[in-house]
Amino acid sequence: MSESNVSAPTSLGIKGKRVAVIGAGPGGIAAGVALHQAGFSVKVFERHPELRPLGGAIILNATGIVILRGLGVQVDDIFAAGLPEFRRYDGRVRVNFDIDMDLLKQAGVTGWQSGMMRSELYERLLAAAPADMVVPNHTFSHYEEHAEGVTVHFAEGRTYDADLVIGADGVQSKVREQLWGASELKHLGIAVWLGWCELQGPERKKIVIQHNHAYQMGYAPLRYKDKDCFEWWFVEKCEENQVEPTDPAAYVRERINGFSYPVPQILEATDTSHNLFRWVVKYRDPLKQWSNGRVTIMGDAAHPTSPYAAYGAGMAIEDGYFLAKYLRGRDLSDPKALEIGLRRYDDQRVNYTNQTTAFARFLGRLYHGVPAPLNRLRDLFLDHSSLPEKLISKGVTSEAQALLRAVLNPVD
Ligand SMILES: Cc1cc2nc3c(=O)[nH]c(=O)nc-3n(C[C@H](O)[C@H](O)[C@H](O)COP(=O)(O)OP(=O)(O)OC[C@H]3O[C@@H](n4cnc5c(N)ncnc54)[C@H](O)[C@@H]3O)c2cc1C
């Protein structure tokens, strides 16, 4: 683009209230809605011409549901809730998650996590946003901080003046790269297959995560277009450049041989030519700080997570909620006021998400990174020890339940 083609920056609104969010994934849109409701002029810039919900179905945590309801996002008719349980391949229960049912009652949910379709989640988020909040065809290029604020540049040639830039641009975040420098995208050593199907019959109150010596197969109730469905995921060890199988359905079917009802039935009911997706899981080393000056990051840009947590979108939605909570009422043109708000956001989120993503990586390695001769010993241990239940309680449920309590009973 030549200098003469570059137009003068457009201001995003009244000085002190201008927020540019980069990336319209679940995190960016939720942050946009929350910040708009907190009184800011927000634009969410997306590189694609239309939104592209990644994959098919998703499991959203109870705190995410509570936050969405609080933002006026109508989701109650698009999810099916369940309580998670680790089981052996043959159905024997290994770990019951230690969930405070009174807390769930207070939250108005019947499950710890809920299955929903990503596309429906996006639709409902957008329905709660101002019509022009998401701006498509804008590929973030770089930002420039200056005495008057921050100017955001897009590859297509447009520039905008804002008081705050939020990088919600996912695992390949360019905002993070400019703010904190380049970092290696690391291979975790696992691949995930995601599918979903319409199916009636199997129990719909549990989210089941089953393992044999080498593979995980999990499934959860899903509500889609008013129909009872199930989403499922298959996790396996994977080399960095492993070639994809030519017949994915046969590949997965062969590997879940021996898994108990209803796993074979769920796979059988899946239209594998359309509703089966594969991801090789990547992560980055965690940061100790996210915000600096007039720029911060959130969601996968800040804490890319393994699907073992089934919590990446949930954490991204929580990030948006806390950003709005700590920025509400502040004059963002005042560097000190902005710094205090962003520091509170970092204090609330950085350690929590780092611990959560570290534990998810640990689980991925425990189940898929142990050398073959040792995995039977590991499974004997998992069958007969109470340690896994204690680890899950410490690593997953206690901190996450404390967070749900904090969202239900905000102190300031
Ligand atoms: C296989 C798999 C299963 C998962 N299952 C679950 C689950 O069950 N539950 C759960 O909570 N999470 C799950 N996750 C994680 C979840 O999908 C992510 O954590 C979540 O999508 C992160 O949201 P985000 O908004 O931060 O980023 P993203 O969803 O990655 O969105 C980023 C957006 O930024 C845009 N963008 C990128 N670069 C630019 C640029 N330069 N300029 C403008 N726009 C840009 C992208 O196009 C995209 O729209 C799963 C992930 C995978 C891979």
C-alpha cells in the first residue's frame, strides 16, 4: 500500500472510551459485548469476511453460562448440561469430579459443563451485541502507542485511534507478538478428533471421559436445533508431522474397539463425512504478565490451552467479563486509571489460567506421553489409587468453583 492510499485514522468514539478488540472468536465477541455494556465504544475487528466458528461442538463451563446470562446472551435453549466423570474404557468409574451441587443450584445450572454448537453460541453472542460491533475484513498489522492514545493499523489499509487495544486474535496472535515478542508454538504431542451426532437413548446427565491404555474417548450431551445430540472427542498421541489417515472414521473405529456402550453407537450415528474434525494441539510457554501500556491480550492469544481442559473458550469468555469488570467507570485516556484496571485484570487472570493450562498439559502427557511399556502400570495405579481424584479436585474443580463463587457474588 503506497503512502497516498493510507487514510487518516478514524477515531472509535469519545476519547477515554475507545476500545479496539482484535479477533472475533468467542473471547473477542464476549469481551466486546461486556465492554459495550460497561459503557465503552467497542469495535471487534476480524480478518475474515464472515465469522468462522472453529470446529463443530463445544463444552462450555458453568461460569461461562452464568457470565453469558449476565450479559443478556440467551443460551438456555441451546445447551445440554452434564457432570464430568473419568471412566475406564470398559465403563468402570475412575474419578467422580468433586462438584458442589449447592453452588450449581445457586448458579441456576444442572451441570458443571454444557454441550452446545459453536455456531449457535456465536449467533447468540452477536444477537446481544450492537449490529455494527464486529468489523469484518480487517487483518491486524500493528499498533503504535503515542501521547494521544494508540493507533491500530490493518493490512487492508485502514487505521483507527483507540485508548486500548485488546488482542483476542487466537493462538497465532500478532498483538501478543508485538507486545511481548515472538515465542515458539510448541507441539504438545497429541491430536484430537471432534465429532457430533444426533442420537437418542444414552444417558444425558454425564460428561464421560474414558481411557484405555493409549486413547481417550469422551462424549457429552449436546443440544442442537432443538434436537438431542452428542458431541464426542477422541484423543491420541501424535508426532509433529504425522500424516492424517485417509479414512478417518475407520481409523477412529479401530482404536475405540473395546470401549463400552454408548461409544460405538455414538460413532456409528456420526456423519463422519461432514461432522468430524481433527486438530494437532499446540501451546506456548505461559507469560507472567499480559498487559502493558495501552495493550493487553486475552483468550488463546494469552493462554492457548489443550482441549484436555475443555475450557479454552470458557476461559476466553471469563477474560472478557473480568476486563469489563475492572475497566468499568474508568477514563481509559488516563494512563494511570488504565494501568490500575489492567493490573487488576492481570492479577485476576494470569496465574489462574496458567495453572489451568499447565494441568491440562499434564493430563495430556500423563495419558498419551507415557512410553508404551509403562502405560499399563500407570493404568493399574489409576484404577486403585485415590490420588487422581485428589489431583482433579486440586487441579480443576476447587479453583474453578472458587471462581464461579466470585462471579456469583461479586465484591466490587
Ligand atoms: C479440538 C479443540 C476442541 C476444543 N474444545 C473446547 C471445548 O470443548 N470447550 C472450550 O471451552 N474450549 C475448547 N477449545 C478451545 C477453544 O476453541 C479456544 O480456546 C477458543 O476458541 C479461544 O477463543 P479466542 O476468542 O481466544 O480465539 P479464537 O477462537 O482462535 O478466535 C480468534 C479470532 O481472531 C481472528 N484473527 C486472528 N488473527 C487476526 C488478525 N491478524 N486480524 C484480525 N483477526 C484475526 C481469527 O480469525 C479468529 O476469528 C477447543 C479447541 C480445540 C482445538
